[in-house]
Amino acid sequence: MRDSEELCNIQGQECLHVGDRFTTTGNDTRSRDAATTIWISNPQETVHIMTTLLQTIDRVREQKKERREEREREKKEKIEKRVKALAAVPTVPSDDGSDITADTSDGESSGSSDEREKTVQAAIQAAMTATLAD
């Protein structure tokens, strides 16, 4: 599918027209106007040029794939860090034995333990869902 997209979206400046003779009419004229032209003298030269082009295309595709995979890894690492940060919310025991989250920066408690636990679990679930969607 991706190969088809690449072929459908080719621009003139991305084309290379290879041939041993070109006519002044028909497809050759349009190709020469839109693309870089390489004149060849024999079939062996054509094979060499095509081999070189195909190897170059394969290398570029591999580089694009590696960059895409790297971006995906970085996204996943960011999400994992967020999940770990949410899971590492500090708690301290209260007088009644239940855990409460440490005071917020304004000195107020941030709600009941059950509410906080539900919020943390919802955030973890959202992060995991986002990871699976990527």
C-alpha cells in the first residue's frame, strides 16, 4: 500500500527518465520536460542505473522506517514515564490508618483516598489505551 502511495505522489522533480533515444513527441517529451533525463548507450548501462536506483530507494525506505520506529519508541517511553509518575504518587498514613496523598503545594489535601485511587487508575488506563492505539 505504501509503495502505491509513493508512486501516486511522485512529483516531476523526483523523477528520472532513462532511455537510449527520445522522440520529440508523445510521452518522451512530457518526461523530458518534467524529469531529469539520463541518456544511455546500451542495455548494460540501463541495468547498472536501475540497480543503483533501486538500492538507493531501498536505503531511503529503510531510513524512513527507522526514523518512524524511533519516534514510536520515544512516544511509548513518554507514556511509560507518565504512567510511572502517576503510579508513584507519594502517600502517608493518616490517623485512622488509611493512606492519604501528601499535601498539595497549596497546603490542602486533594480529596479522599478512594477518589485519588480512581483518578490514578483512570489516568493509567487512559495512558495504556493511548499506547495501544499508537
